[in-house]
Amino acid sequence: MSVTLQRIERLSSRVVRVLGCNPGPMTLQGTNTYLVGTGSRRILIDTGEPSIPEYISCLKQALAEFNTAIQEILVTHWHKDHSGGIEDICKGISNDITYCIRKLPRSPWKEEIIGNGEKQYVYLKDGDVIRTEGATLKVIYTPGHTDDHMALFLEEENAIFSGDCILGEGTTIFEDLYDYMNSLKALLKIKAAIIYPGHGPVIHDAEAKILQYISHRNTREDQILTLFRDNFEKSFTVMDMVKIIYKNTPENLHKMAEHNLLLHLRKLEKDGKIFSNRDPDKKWKAVL
């Protein structure tokens, strides 16, 4: 049974979570946005989705309750449930300074437009440090979920804001498994105590959660490698493998399984463990 999250909750002396009021299958109880710091101006991490007036009301209430304003906005990645609320915040919450909105650039680079183009992103880079009263945040480039994904390390609490790299419940989706696994290993090396995720409740045993994520993906990878080792002279299409590895999965879910499996195959190819031909009906084979 999942823990019911409050719309506004003080999680520590310097972290307040404001729920994005956008529940759904992909967003769980909603996007977690965070006010970080202890002073009269604080950093806002992520912005929820566009056109959610309840979220703007909650954010206004949180700012009033903690007698603070927004210093700047940090966006963990381009997905609209994290970046989509920027315009509504800029229009709906008055500030005596122009909002500075920062994120990592897309890789490969592509132009990003906020709303009607009046606001523009200021781009960060891996290792940048952002400071506010009571909080120091270090940018960690964590691609895989998206090509521009960043986590943020909160030095004062030995905590990570993980965006969608790690969720409070369940597992996440990704675009590139090779990059994603490397990002998980990079986060593991930090030895953080706490994870403030992009969705779901706070994670109080960071190391165990990251190891669980790594193990989950390694188990599937081992299944694929075992299939190749047991049939080292054969080559397989993705759907050939789906029918073997996902044999107990209903057929109507095989298309989704095929996509998931393909991401694993691309990673194993990058690792040099398998290779594929270039035929239209692409087949994969073990590297002997």
C-alpha cells in the first residue's frame, strides 16, 4: 500500500515538497516539486504540468506558509510533467525579480522553447553548484531516462534529488539503458543517505534502492545473455526473444516487451557482448 502524500509537506529543515496535483499511471500521485533552502528566497526544483491551477494554488500557499519567494527554477529534464508548469508559475506567481530557469541542454543539442518563447533556459553543466541560503546543490548529469537528465546533490543533507532516474515507488522508464545503468552507478558512488524522487515518497535508504534498481535490470540482462550462451550459433530477431523470455506474458503486452528488450540489446551491443546484422529483419547473435 503506497503512502498518501500531502499536497504540501515539510520534509526537513530545508526541503518542502509541493505535489504537482497531476496523478496518473506514469506520474504516480503526481510530480514532486521541491522548495529548497531556509531563507526568504528558495530554489524550486521542477514545475509540474501545464494548466494545473490547483498546483499553482498549492505553490502559492507553500510560499506564503514558509514566508519565502522563488530564487530560481531548476528543471531536472525536459518531460512536460517536470517542465510544463514554468509558464503558469511565471504568470501566476508574481516575483520582484525575473525568474531564472535552468537545466542541462539536450544531447545532441536542440533548441528548446518555453511556452510562447518569452522565457529562455539558462543552461547548466555537470558539476555546477547552485547556492541559496541554507542549501548547496551540485549538478550531476544522469542521462538514460532522457538525454538531458540531471540529479542534484544536496550537500547539507547528503541527499539526492533524483528526478525520474529513481522513483519512490516502482521502476522508471528510460531511453538508453547503457547510459541509465552508468547513471545509477554514478549515483551509488555518492553514498547518499536520502533520495528525494521526482515521483513517490522519500527514500530513506538510498543505497538499497539504487542497488535494487541495478539488480532489476541485471536480472533481465542475465536472462538475455543466457539465451545467447545456450544458443551461441543461432541468431534471433527481437520478437523471437520476446516469445522465449516473455513466454508467460500475455501476447497483447509483447509490443511493449519488445521495446524494453530492444533497449537491453542495444546496451549489450555497446558492451561488446552481442552484435547485430544490418538487414531489414534485424537479427542479434552472441560475440564468440
